[in-house]
Amino acid sequence: MSDRLSVPEEYIDRHTKGLWWPRDPITLDEFASRRDHLFTGPFTWPLMVLRASDLDRNLSALSDFSRERGLLFAPHGKTAMSPVITRRQIEAGAWGITAATAGQALAFRGFGVSRILVANELLDPKALSWAVAELDADPDFEFLFYVDSSEGVAIASEASAPGGVTRENGRPLRVLVERGTPGGRTGRRTREGVLSIAREVVNAPGLELAGVAGYEGQLGDAEGVRGFLDDLLEDASALVGEHGLERPVLSVGGSAWFDLVADALGGREDVVPILRSGAYVAHDDGLYRRTTPYNRLPEGPEALAGALELWAQITSVPEEGLAIAGMGRREANHDQGYPIPRVVRRVDGETVPAEGIEVVGLNDHHAYLEVSSGTTLRPGDLVSFGISHPCTAFDRWRIIPVVDDEDRVVDVIATYF
């Protein structure tokens, strides 16, 4: 699949956030080939970068994990929405890519992805008709999505078989019945609910029942996750018994419990297990550092590393114990905690750990740093921050340089949110 992936031509110009480029526009590849240094090149602050070695580590970790545990891997592409990262995931062994919305599916198809799983019900006739046309035009294209309602079944059936007439030589839309949990997000709450929707799918022209799916990431404890996975396995078994499915797809996978997913589904021959975890690709220094399954696995927590760094300059030290950094809500995500100070780089190039420094507030373009006694920050110092929750960090940056361990640019990614 990787030979079909494409990267749209993008440019750096005077509008590119974090780069100081008043000259004529330059392509991302041309810019990367310059090998500019992060601290002497054409950059301005704040700036988000990806650390290449950490990105490589993360890509290998989940690819190896899935392969060794007997899982197909369709990482959730919503984390980065980047064709470069998508290509790297496929090249690392991903079976396909997961999307959250029809628009994301369209973007990934534009990147050249030939297997897309939409982890939501699709109710937009335009999007479903597009999927039908893609299936008819490309025999190698595979497309899966959820249904959890009679309305979803009816709309999908009409898109695939208008007026109830099956397309001549056309492939059906393949759907997964979604199982949910009480008080959770989407999905049927009971086995009878799952089976009821499955019967409607089987009887609907233009549709094919492919299996079941769910999301365990919102569950708060291992016992609840194991119970949910057992429910999904029993749902799949019921579909085999009632509809004769030979090997139904069973897809799950947030980023907090993929070890339990592997324990329950890895290597099984009665289902096709597809893991969808996506935040791993950048990991973080907050939410997922605390909740990653690698805290429980033999590989240990260092199997993943926070690959995103947000560099900001200290612009003011207006009073004792307080410093202001030139970044805010426009640059730094904060839905799962404020950015985490990592390193201070002095004006003279000296670097020291960012000990005794904590972000305690954000304005649009200002961060309030509480500075402990004995810790010194001066205007002009640079601070590297890690982030918490990569899925809301990438979308603040249209262009993100990738730097090596010598702080030189080796690539540049564009995001498409």
C-alpha cells in the first residue's frame, strides 16, 4: 500500500506560523534539505517541532506490538492528520488507517490509503455515495464503517442500492455493528441491540455485515475493559451463529488499554482483530505518559516517548516567582493538562533541566509560569515544553519541522485538520 501514498505539495511562506520566511515561498522538501538548525535557522517563537528519534521509536513500538501479538493495526489517523506520518505508519506495517469522520476518510483516501476504517456511523449520503464510487472504481480499496441505528442502516443501504436495486457488479458497503456501554458514547448497549441492527444490515440491499466494533478507552478500570471485550467476543460469536459469518472483524482500541485488547484478541482465529490506537505516534508527557499500557508491559514506559516539543521564549519576569512565556491557547493544547516544562535553554546556549517550573495558566498568547525559589528564568531564555494529549496538539500547527538529535531539520510535515 505504501507505494500509492502521496504527499500534497505544500509551501513555507511568510504566513507559516513559527517560521521567519519573508522571502519567496519554498516547498517543504526544499526547506528540509537546507538542514537548518533549530536555534540558528529561520525560526521564531513559539514553535512546535517533532523529535525524529522519538517519532521513530513510537512508530516501531506499536507496529512491533501488534505484529507480535497477532493483531492487525489500523492506527487512528486523527491524531496527526499528516500524509507523511500516515505514510510512515503504513511503511511500518499498519494494515490500514482509522478515521473519525467522513472528511478525514476523504483526506486519507487523497493521501492514497487503500484501507480505511471509519470508527463512527456515517449518515451523510454524499459521503456514502463517494465510498460506493471508490469501491466501484478501485477493486483494491477496502472501506469499513459503523452502524448502530436503523437510520444508519437505511441511509447506507440507499447509497449503495438506490431504490433497493443492487448495483450491477458493485461491491456492497461493509459495516460493523457498534457496541457501546451504558453512559458511554455511541453504540448499542445490549447484545439484543447489536443483533437487532445486524439483522437489519443482513436484510438491507447493498450492505454486507462485516463484524462488530467498540471503544474501550473511556472505561476506567481493567475489570470493566475485560468485561467489554468479552461482550464483543460474544457478539461476534452470535453473529457467526445467526448469520454464518466465517470470521467476523472485531475492532477495538484506544491508547490506554491495548495490552488488555492483545490479551483478549491477539492471535485469535475466530475473529479478525483490528487495533485502532493512534495517540502512540507522538505520545506525550502528561495524559498518556500516565496511562500508557507500557507502564504495565515488560517493554516498560520508555517504549514510547513524547515526540512533540513546544519551544517558547520567556518574554517577561515581572515579579518574583512568576515568568511569562510567549505561548498560549493558540499554540498549546490544554484540554488534558497544561504543557509540561522540560528544558531551559539560556541565551548563551547552555541547557538545564526545567526543574521548579510549572505552567499555571494560559491566555491566548501568554503562559504563566510559577517559578520556585532557587530557579532562575530571564527574558530571552527558551523553554521546551512537552504536551498532554497529542490529538489536540497537532491541529494548532499547520506546518511542523522534524528535527534530529543535533537539532537540525530533517523533514517537515503538514497537517490537514
